[in-house]
Amino acid sequence: MNLVPRFLMCGLTVLELASCGTSRPEAPALPTLGFVSEETISHACRERTVHRSGTSGFEILPGGEESYLARLAMVEAAQRTLDVQYFIWKDDVVGTVFADRLLAAADRGVRVRLLLDMAVGAQKEVSSAALAAHPNIQVGFFNPMTDLKGIFAGNPIPVIGEIDRIQSRMHNKLMVADNTIVIGGGRNLGDTYFGIHHKRNMRDLDFIAVGAVVRDSSKSFELFWRSPLTRIDDQAKVTDHERKELQKLRDHIARKKRSLARRNGCPFPISLSRAESLKVLRQMSGRMIWADYEFVSDPPERMLRQTRVTSPVGHQVEGALRDARSEVVMHAAYFIPQNDTLELLRRISARGVNVQVLTNSLASIDGLPAMAGIANRRPDALDTGIGLYELNSRAPSRRDYIHVKRLTPMGMHTKGIVVDDRVSFIGSYNMDPRSKYINTENGVIIQSPALASRLKSYLLEDLQPTHCWHITRTSKGSILWSGQRPDGRNKVHHTDPHAPLSRRVGYWFFRMMPWEDFL
């Protein structure tokens, strides 16, 4: 989803010009495109991309409950360090539970570092100065906007030369405990990603791993943490008032957690004992498959890019597709392939590779701008010869995935690929222009038929005709959505299935806008 389309940014630039004489950026100053050369950026990206290979133990976490429990167990079991990097941290049950348990971990002596993207913002308790007053907690904000003074105080405005940077996002997701175990993948911290939201939930995918890949993940975190684009709250500047507020915050978070869990009927535990946590982690590690891998993470300097250069993560993902010999099964939550990706898909389809891609439908997606991009690229995608499918928001699988009493529509946030029943990708990378050219991303490519078999089973579940819509065209070029009812009868739609009028109107508006590069 886009932040601010380019054609709306002109007004922001005018405001910045008006403010130059009366305000100044808050220290520390951030590097901007006006002062960093393309050569410097390219060199930094070459040197600071984390691209490592080795052998480690992996297990996939497709279900919301097991992925939640894995994270909670890691936090509760940690003894020394917790490094946590997320794009979105919601103000809901999941967000509050993890704020509470991270604070409890810090209280018992664990050194906690939280790294949050500033594009969307984080739960107010997590981003508060009082939390950062804890001697064992540091909070870093990646890619913050320059905070101006004077008449524009309280209204962050991108300074000239920073507009492209402000459009960028740290889309990475990592949690590393004691430098011995890591969770990565697609999920942010929020109810909807774990199947417990009362209005909308999404299928998603994570991995949990031990071994050398943990070291690689920690290196990536460290590069972002020490980047000039990260603002870290300074413990030396903590006031006595903020220290006093810490206890109030601790009590407030604990009360809020219990209240939200009770009011929303949280089906998951809101804390675990150390013994329970170790049991969960032992069970998951016992299922791990040891395999060769490539871990890749974009460098923080991608925020300063001046040209359309493919993300290192995207380069590796497309390399895996390029090597396909027989089959590709892909879940891409926001499938908006660019011209070079379309050409890649066309080439591998032409040599007989069976490519199946599942993406969101209008009824299932969480953002209309992204759906506009998906829809506008449908004809191009079909021309490549791939099989294109869109998720049925009423898929029967939602009964297994959604953990609230009243079933909600189901979407997908999954970024998972299996190539030739041997190679798997799990990460944060979407097949869209934002992931390819703008965001920073991370992910892991795993070489293992056994793990590929597990992942493929998950991906194929919603490629059943009762779970998705097969996208085809009539002889006149109009789009058809074909699927099956639960009783097995075929059903064909000539317009986006199950989408209410309000969605159709907004969707139509966004399809008219020339902003695909920002989706």
C-alpha cells in the first residue's frame, strides 16, 4: 500500500520551502539524496547486503496459533537478548501481549532492542519514551521523517531531496532470541495476521530456525540498528519523570492486555511459564529439517536509492524462478509483476514450466490501492501463460485458520514459493514494485525436498477450486472468475466475486490513478 503518491507531494515540497527560514531539522540529521551520491549508495548496498549460505534447521509456521506461540515462547524463554524488527506493531491484543511480555523479559534482565519502521507507526505504549526509560530496553525508529520546528512543529514534513526516502519502508520482519533461534517471514504483530481479528483475518507464513541462519539474521538486524537512518532513544537523556512513568506504563500495559484479551475473547495464552515455553520450542525444533539455505536481506541504504535497481532479495527470488525446470507454486499477496518479471514468467512458461500463482481478490485484500495494481496487471500476467488465481474470501480453509467465534472474510498476506518440489522461499518480499524497487526486505531460500513438500501442501490448499477463483478471459478479453461451490457445482463470475459496493467504488477510483510504482 502506498504512502503518498508523487503527484500529491508537490504540496509538501511547497510547505517545506515556506518553512526553510523559520525551522531546522531535529538532530541527528538524516542522510538525504541531496548529499549522498548514487555511487556511494551503490557501494554501500554492495558491501552491506547480507547474503549468506550454509546449513540450518527450519520449520514452517503457516498457522496463526503456532506462529503466535512460537514468538511468545521465544520471548518468555529468552535469558540474554531479544532483537525484534517489525514493520507494523498493531494496537490490539497481539501487540499489547508482546509489549507486556517484552517488558517482563527486560525486568528479568534480558537486553531488549526494538526496531520499528516509522511509515505506519507503532502501538503508542511500544513507542513511548517511558518504555525506552527501562535500562534494559532500547527502541529504535527506522527512517523517521525530519521533525521541523517553529510554525510546523508537530507536523513532520519531508525536506527537499527526502521524498523518495519517505516513500520507502523497512518491510523486514525478524525476532531473534539469545542469538540462538529466529523467526522470520511475512507476519507483522497484529491480530489479523494470527487469525483472531473480529472483522478481517489473513493467511500468512513464517519460518522458525536454528543454526547459522540465526547469525545471519542478527547481522542484518545489526546493520539496520547501527544505520544513520535509525534514531535510537538515548538512555542518557532519560528524565526522572520518564523513569517514574515507567511503572505506570508497566501497570497500564498489563491491565490493557487482560482487558483486551477478555473483551475480544483471545483464544491464545497471554503468557507462558519458562517450562511451557521451552516445551513449545523443543517441539518445534524437533520438527525442523536441516538443509542448505541462502539468507538474504536488503541493506538499509536502499532507502536512499535514486534509480530503479532490483532489491537483492528480489534478485535471489527471481533467480530461483529462472532456474525452474518443471513447476512453480507461488502465493504472492500483492501480485503486481513488472515488465521484466513478466518477461521472466513468459520465458519459463514457454519452456513448459507449470506456474501457478495465487494472489488476493477484491473481497479478500486488505488494501484497495494494491488491488488496483493486481487488477491492472491481470491481462499482462495471463499473457505470460501462467495459471492465475485469486483467493476466495469465503474459502472453507478459513474455518481452520480463523480463531474467532464468528467467521470473518479471509485474505492472504503470504509470501511463499516452491520451485520444482525442491526449493522454497519464505520471507517478506511481495511480487510488486514496492518490494522490488522501494522497500527493504528479507527472506530465506531453502534447498530441501522435505521442507518443500511441507510448504507446497500449505500453498496448494487454497489453490483448490472451492478455495480460489481461476482467472481467465473470454474471447472478447473480459475477465472471468471460475470456481466451485462447496457442493461441487461450478460457479462463474463476470465481476469481482463477493465484493460489496463500497469496495467496488473505491477500487474503481484507484484503478484510474497512475501510481502503480508506489503500490
